[in-house]
Amino acid sequence: MRTEPTLAALLVSAASGDRGALRAVYDRQSVRLFGVANAILRDRDAAADALQDAFLRVSERAGQFDASRGEASAWLAGIVRHAALDLARKRGRELPSDDPALGDIPVAPEALDAVAASAEGRRLRDCLAALDEKNRRGILLAFVHGLSHAQVAARLELPLGTVKAWIRRGLLQLRECLA
């Protein structure tokens, strides 16, 4: 039985010029990463542009990924988040909102269903469900909806340090659960 390479292994292969590995990373992560970009930009066309720009960056910088510093999926999300924010600044489209419900509804439910249906998605969902509500909510706002720690703190009306601590503890618990 053949096992699928991890995202980290695919990034290592992509760093050495393996276009198939880069394509596999895109196939596995593009739906989730599009959701991150769309949550930031609130414009599907702009999100698609940000995703394309992000994958150009990934192809150029795959060699910079260091598995000892974190998960490949988080590294990819960071690149997409930065690409989306760069595009928002360039276009002047980053519109602050006082709507507390904005971003609380999944952008692409069918995409999230596809991730949740996978074995990895089920494990992640189970591990997220095991977290305290405060940790889970902070992680989802930061990593699914693409909010900065400061934006999460504002959304939850909590001090920034508290939110950072909750998210960090939650990520440590997730890492332990998924290991």
C-alpha cells in the first residue's frame, strides 16, 4: 500500500524543482487557502489572484520551509495571508467593519465539507472539538478566517495578550492531539 507524501515532504521536493510536488501541494491545499484569502479580501476574484500570487511565492520559497518551526499547512496559510493583505493594500480594498458577525460564516461550506470528509480533516475536527471554546474560537478566527491576533482580540473584546495566550495554548494542544 502506497502512502501519500506529507505536505512537508512535498515542499522539500518542490524546493528542488519538482513541479509535480508543487501541483500536489496546490491540489491538497488550494480550497482551504482560497478560503483564507477570500475571508481577508471578501472578493472571490481578488482571492483567486492572491492565491495565484501566493503559489508563485511558494514555488520560489519552498526551500525556506523548515518543518522544525511549524506545520507546512500553517506556513502555506501565512504566505496566502500575506499575499492577500498585500493585494488588499495595493487595491485599497481592506475595509474595516464593525459587524461582529462578519467572517463567522464559512466562506465556502462545500470546501470545508471536503476537508472535513478526509481522514486528516476528521482528526483535525475531533481535535478542535476537544479544545476549550475560547481556544477553538481564537484559532478558527485566526487561521480559518485569516484575522490577525489584534483583530481576534477586537472581535472577542479581550486584551491582545490574552488572545495570543489562548491561541498559543490551543495550537499546542492541537499539535499534541494530532501527533
